[in-house]
Amino acid sequence: MRYIETWSPQGSILGPIFFINYINYLPKGISSLSEPIKFADDTSVIITNRHFEDLSSVSDLVLSRMVGWFELNKLVQNLEKTNIMKFLTINSPFYDLTTGYKDTYIKERLYTKFLGCNMMAI
């Protein structure tokens, strides 16, 4: 049995093409639950739900499927750089959204950078 390495050198010409082709299969596992947005090496997911309990459980499921997909494809999702932003209507009650995978929990943020733009949840 031969071992095949799955990498391309950082800064290579074909590296970005390989990565885009590689990451294009991510949404198949989560697209029924969320809307993935991919740009270069940045992946974001939009999850919508009117009920907080469902939003929380779907968020956990999507994160779990993403981490599983990354592990299966020998990639690592940096959970330290992963953020959650919650957008509410004026009439919505406030709830803390705690989403995590195994022993790592994602921090809910009021602001983050998205494709180079600063985003703020009010």
C-alpha cells in the first residue's frame, strides 16, 4: 500500500485552484441546514430559524458536520478563529447562543470581519 500526501506548497500557483476545488464539496453536507458562503480560503455559514431552540441545535449540527468534513478531508477547522454572530429583530428576546464541538465552544461576537469588511450585530 502506498501513502499519498494531500497537500500543495503554500504560495504555489496551483494551490488556490486545488483548495477551491477541494472546498467546493463542503456544502453538500450542510446545504440543507444552512447557506454556505465561500470566498478564497474563507468559509462562512448563514443559519436562519425563527425559534431559538431550533437555531441552537441546527448550529451545533452544522458545526459538527463541518468539523467532520474537514477531518475526513485532512483539513483543520480553526475553532479559535471561528465566530458566531446573531442578528435579531427588535421584538426578539435576547438569548445566549452557545455552540461548540467536543470541548471547544465558539464565542458569540458583536462584530467580526467578513471578506475584509467589518460587520457589527446590533
